Amino acid sequence: MKIGFVRTIRSTSSERFLLQSDLGEEIAALDLHFLDNGSVFGTLILFDDKLSRSEIVEEILSQVDEVLLPMASLNEESLTFTVVAGKVIGDFVTDTPQDDS
């Protein structure tokens, strides 16, 4: 499975990506946190239970490692992931007051 990565947020020490299948379907969300010592901690949230088989998870993490994180490596233990299966409930945003003037 070829995965596409769409960055949705970037800060000085973290990034969030939506992962898309080769058909353009959103299959997961990925949060990455970059530590000062060069380590990277990631949280991968799979949107489909069918993707939670270990061989598919390993394939996804391998592509994340190769495409997004050339400076860190699963093999060198500088890269750690927590993998969660879940579903998107929605986006919740604080209401901003409107200017009545």
C-alpha cells in the first residue's frame, strides 16, 4: 500500500499529518514530536480496524520512517510510536465573539 502524507499542522517541535491511501481515502492521523536529543515520538491513529493487523502497521510505520523521518530510525531506537485504532468524531473549535461595531 502506497501512502500519501498531508501535513495539517506544523510547529517548532511537532507536526500532524493525515495519511491517505492510494485511492485518496484518509486512513490515519499521525502526530510527531521532535525532542532536543534527536529522538522522535509519534502517535499513529488508524481510522479503520482492518489496518490494525501487525504487518499493515509495520508497513505504515516503515513508510513514515523512510518518507518523513530520515533523521530518526526505528532500527536505532531513536523513533518510538504509539499506535491507536479510533474514529474521528469531529473538529471542535472555540466560538470567537463577533465584532458588533
